[in-house]
Amino acid sequence: MKQKSSARIVAAVAAAALSLTACSASPPALLKADGVERVSVERSAYPAELAKLRVSARKLGAALLADGGDPGIGNVVASPGSLLVALAMLRAGATGKTAAEMDKVLGLPADHRDEAMNAMLASLDAFDGDPGAVDEKDPPRRPVLRSANGLFVDKGVPTGQSYLRSLARYYGTGVYPVDFMDEATTKPAIDAWVDKNTGGRIKKAPAEYDRKNTFSVLNAVYFASAWEVPFDPADTAELPFTTADGRQVSVPTMSGVQDVVSVQGAGWQAVQLPYAEGFVMRLVLPDSGAAAPGAEVLADAAGALDSAAPSPTQLYLPRWDQKSNFELRKVFGSLGLREMLQTESDFDSIQSGLMITQAGQSASITVAEKGTVAAAVTQINAQAVSGTVPMKMIRFDRPFLYEIVHLETGLPLFMGKVSDPR
């Protein structure tokens, strides 16, 4: 049962050591921990921890692709990077069996987890920009990568001081005190946060709204970048593509000769398409007649691509514009996060009796001649109840996998499967 009190703002309750000061004039006001600054860290200090986070992100990506999101024709776009950040923020307040389960299932670092996440996020911040200023028909040469964290808490329920300190210290996250019972005010406020931090590509928060909730943590990721070498629209033509169910359809297909890195594995080949700076798209194509590879092959391809040299390659790549939505409680269950879904006590350091109620992710991607624009939002809700080289040719004319990777950290920000580019 909520304990409403107009004299207490939940994020500052019983916290002389954690006074909160307003830093935004737009409702709801964003509050930050007074005197708690985000720690400055060096990425080079946490190589082992960052490696574990990359493995964790790939595991999450595999689970999202296996789930498939909305029922449809097999196309999937997801953000393992966004999901990893949201879960790490939740893990910062977990204890007991739930904390142990999350560490084991997700493969999170045993030590310095939050410090490593801070280092990873700080590296991404080098490309921070305003999604609303991007012309999506002409993606920028200087990539824009916005990773934003949001925490909405009910102002009638006490939220743990140490938890708020951790989010401020390692994730740079403030808190929005709201009244979840006032759906007419709070739901539009959360949706506006989503809309702003995805440049309008995603309009609404992905998890179902429930007036009984007292806690909602979100991460939004927005990416826009031109290719290092754009495709010439004059070379785009209708070409055949064999869909996952064996039908042959005609789709707009980009083409061009580029110096790119490509490799072959058992039953697949992969190519790495660079963006203008700092990011790449890796694509994995199964051999003709071979079974579709699982998402785990993306990790194998990444290692091989990192050590290969570029060569002139004739590429044929369809354009695609796709969206996916995920009910994450189902994904968490498939991963084995049972304690996390059931506990009513292991998140007490966040709010007493906090229990996960809804979780969702929405993602979208547009890939065209000039570049790529993609966005995703992850939301977890909870309720306190208590030389002359032979020319290669690669045709992406059948279902394939892809991922967008930040080169400095190796973090897979987006991951997907194209079964039918139409």
C-alpha cells in the first residue's frame, strides 16, 4: 500500500545526507543528488570487466533475437546495449538471491560492475548529440549516439539513498518524482522523455502503464551516422531476395564496390561496413542452402573481422526500415532470471517490497544509401508492495543477421535479423 505524503519527495526522504535540488524547469522536474558527482573513470582500468559486459550484451541480444518480438514475418531489431544498461541500473539496487542470480545469468563482473558501466557509458558520451537536430534523410558524417537514462519514482514511496547515490555516481542519473496514480500527468511525461531521447522515432514508453507502479527505470539509445562510403542511389535497383519461408520477392537493393573487411566461417560469410567514424555494421550471411546461423555467430564473426584486412568487394545490400517490440518479462524468463521476476525483498534497497511488474523494449532501424538511423528504449517497471586483388562479391539476397558496434568499447548497440526487407 502506498503511503502518500505531500511533505516528502520520495527521492529525498529521510535523507539529510542526500538532499535533492531541482535542475530542470520543465515538468516533471529532474532532481539530482546534491553533492554527488558522476565519477570520472578511465576505460583502460577495467579491461576484464568491459569484456564481461560485452559478452553479457551479446547474450541478451541472442535472447531478444530468439524471442523475435512482435509476431510478424521474422524481421527483428533490438538493442542489447540498451537492455544491458537498464538491467545494470536495476542490479545496482539488488541484493540476496536476486543479485547472485543476475550476476550468474547475465555474466556480470563480480567486482567494479558499476565502475565499468560508467567507463563504457563515458566512452559513448564522446558522440552525444541532440536526436531532434538530426536530418534522418541525410545522416551526419559525425555520428550522433545518445544514451540516456531515466528514473521515475513515486513521490509517495521512499527510495533508498544508497541506490540513488549509485545511479548518480556511476550512471549520471537523476530522478523524476511523479504520482503514478495520476496517469493523465505521469504517462505523458514518461512518453515525452522517450520521444525526446529518441528523436521522435519512438513515441511511447514500451512497457504497459500501471497506476499501481511506484518505480520505472528507462534507457534510451539513439544512433545516426552516414556510411564512410555511401551507396549511390542511382545504383539501387529492384533485385530478388529469398525470404525465410522460401518465397522469392523483389526488393530495392543498394550496390557498390567498396574496400571492406570480409571473412568466411563454417556455413556463413561476414562483412564489416564502416560508418564515417567510430562505429561499424557487421553483417552475417548464411551460405546458400545452409541453415540460418544463431546470434552467437556474430561474436565469432566479430573476432575474425577484427583481424582481417580490407579488400575490394562488390556488395549488394537491401534497404530496410523495421520496428520491433518486446515483452521483456518473457525474455527474462527464458534467460532464467526467475528470482528477479519473483522477489519481493531483494530490491528493498530501492524501495521496500519492490517487485517487477512490467518490462518492455521498442526498437527501430532505417538502413539506406546514405547511412543508418536507429533508436531503442528499454523500460523496467516495478511496484512497491511492501593491390590487384580478386574481386569478391557478396549478395545479401536471403535472410541475414547484423549488429551495430561501437568500436572503442566493442558494445553491440543494436542487433537484428532481416528475413524480408520489404
